[in-house]
Amino acid sequence: MAAACSSRESVTVRLSLPDEQPTPDADTPLPADPPIPHPAPPPDDEATALPSLDDEATALPDRVAAYRAGYLAEDRRLLEKALRSGTLMGLATTNALELGVDVSGLDAVLIAGWPGTRASLWQQAGRAGRDGQDALAVLIARDDPLDTYLVHHPEALFGRPVEAIVLDPDNPYVLGPHLCAAAAEIPLTHADLPIFGDTTQDVLTELVKDGLLRQRAAGWFWTHRERATNLADIRGGGGAPIQVVESATGRLLGTVDEASAHTSVHTGAIYLHQGETFLVEELDLDAGVALVGSAEPDYSTFARDITEISVLRSLRSTPLGPGTLHFGEVEVTRQVVSYLRRRVQSGELLGDEPLDLPPRTLRTRAVWWTLPSGPIADLAEEGVDLGGAAHAAEHASIGLLPLFATCDRWDIGGVSTELHADTGLLTVFVYDGHEGGAGIAERGYARASDWLTATREAIASCECERGCPSCIQSPKCGNGNEPLSKSGALRLLDTLLRPHSQP
């Protein structure tokens, strides 16, 4: 049994509320009330007229809007202008507003869940209170292992510098498009090659072979009329974006990157756009279009996928307790096979609808650990559910890796299995969700002991009995968070982190 998780974009929420105090959540305990002074009533001849809270509240929904990178550029500019002018009081947004957008001076920023890095946290919080203004920034912890860890260990957040940048400049999937863009500006010469790193010559050879560059005595030349910069996808989607079109009117609503289209705009999916609900009537990957129609369903949809991973080669390995830690190249094959329909109000499962979508293959880099048969046999004798234990440890370790590498959990994926075909052992993989790797898994390999120790601590400190979204459940699990074993994950990690000489 193999269990897997994949990557997706994170969400943050920001609201700008002029001269208002935040309203406590109904479940939040309130401090003891101070004595309330009772002023004398106004004279009979003094008229007092104040708008009621209900009157004010009825106008608020129209002054809050949604914002994400997939919206049309002109729509985004209008939203930004409305926020700056005060026409809009707030935006519920993804991290699309984090960088490169002229929005500042808000009164408050509410960040829904850890954004992945300290750099992102302070950048998002910095949208409020510029030019010496007072402002409020609130981080609202969500059900996530890393949020759980940070709530119990605030010292890991405050008083720490922002993270070191994690990147792999030799990644051919990143270097290739940049070499093409450089050659399009001015032909590349042999003298330029050291600037781009040790693998430049090999990557140039492949680009010439693919017909993207032409080699002459004077250097390498861009050969196409198209802009070379189009080869580099700044949003990291890995393909041309899918256009979301309303079938009845032909209106272009927005775009979704090709990788996310399989899970977010598959046929039958519920698609939300600026408060409107649409049903995806057809996803045509060849045409790059998802046709949608206005709808008011009483259910939500959740895509289910299967993931397989194969080891191409191990680049490094080291003992880890009684097991072995590896870093190397892998190939991940992921296919969305169905989607669940759940009633919005109750969560009741209404059906599991099959889908016929092609598999997607990702060649990337991963960190993985294995345990030999001896310790595994001991755990089995104790009654540990090995598959559930490995799956739970995988989920929690994915959630905690952003504490040690510049990423968030949507940048990485994982696979766990009791018996992997390539290793012949119980194996847990965590892989970069970017073609060729982005250096995230390598950082995990370098910090494995600290990373897995924090993972174990996050699981143990959660107050739930059998596991919950704050420790071992994942919002992106393609297996519906089954099987999972919280107690088994603790025993498995205890075994892995135990010094090998200790019985």
C-alpha cells in the first residue's frame, strides 16, 4: 500500500477594516470584563442617531473581494485600484499580493495559516501600517503540523532571521530557458559559460540537439521568432495555462496552470470565481480550455489521485538510526482518477465519480529513508500498523520541512509504502514538486535529524487521540487520509531516531 501527497498553492487572507476592532471568534475565550461606566442619559431635547451594527454589516459583503494570480490582468488591476482608493475594504487573497504589487498602508492583515517561510510572513504582514501608521497583523494557526509546532514553539518564529534561499542553479529545467533567453538578447560565447555554472556546456548541447539554439564559431544563437522568455514559466506551472471560459457567454473568467487543472477544473469540478459558483462542463487539455456554466450545487468536489515513485539513482546516503537516509533523483507519476462529491452542510459523501485524465510525470529530486527488516519485524510484533505509521510520518514530515527549507508544504510531495519495489524496504519519500528539483529535498537531507525530531515532537504535542489535521492528516492527500496511525508514527520515528547501538 502506497500513500501519496502532492503540491498546490497556499492561501492567505488580508482584510483592511478602517477604525474597527477585530471581532473575537465564538470559541475564543475572552478576558474578564472591566467595570463598565454608565454615563448619564442625554437630555430629553438632545437627539442621538447612530447607525445600527446590522445596517453597517449589510453593506460589508460588497466591499470585500477575492484576488488570485489566475484572474485576468485587467481584473487584478481594478481590484488593486479599488483597494487603494478605499472602495474595497478588504481582499481575501492568495500569496499573489505578497510581492510585485503596489498595495500598502492597510489597517490590518489576517494571515490564515503559516505562509511557508518567515520571509513570506513578514512580507505579508508588512502590507499593513506603512508610513508610520498603527496597524494589526494576525497569524491565525490552521490545522497543520507546522502551525501546531509554531504555536508550541514561538521562539522558532520570533527573533530569528529570514531563511536562506534554497535553489539549484544547475537544474537543467531552470537553466535551459535562462540560457535561451540570454542567447536571444546577445549570442552566448565560451567566455560566458562560467557565469552559468558547471553544467552549462551539457545543457547547451541538449538545447542545440532540441533545435532551440544553433551553435556557430562565434557562439550559441537563439533560432526562433518566438520570445525566448516564454520558455520560463514564472508561476511554475510547467505548461501553458488552461483558460477558464463561461460556455454560455464566451467570457474568459481566468486561467489555471496546467498542473493544477487536473485537480481544480476537471470535468464535474466546482469552480469558484469572485463569489460566483460554476460547474466545469468539460476540460479539454489539448485545446487548453475548461468550459464552465453557472450553477448552485449543494456539494463540493475533491479530486483523488494515485502516485507512484521510482528511484533513478541515489546521489548520497548516510546511516540514520538503524535505517538509511538517501538523497537522489526520482521519477514521480501522478494521475487524477476520480473526484468525490460531498454535501456542503454536512460533509456527507454523495459519490465517487471516475475521471479519464492522462498521468503526469515529474523527474525531480527527493530525500527518503528506509528501515531494514529487523526493526520492522519488532514494530509489527508490537501491533504497529506499518502502512498507517509510514503514511502518518510522511504527512507530518511534509508539514514540518518548511521550517528547515525555504518552501511551503504545497511545494513538496510525498509517497510512503511498507515495501517499495526499488528499495525492497519500508520507505518514506519527500520530493521537490518542481521539475529537476529546487534544492528543497537536499536541504531536508542535510537537516534530517532536526527535521524528523521536530516532526516527532509536533505529532506528540498534538492533543488529539488518533490523529487530526493538526498533526498527521493532510489537506492534499490523494488517498483520503487513509490509512493513518498516530501512535504507529510515533513508534516508527522513535525507532528511526534511536542511536543504532541502543537496543
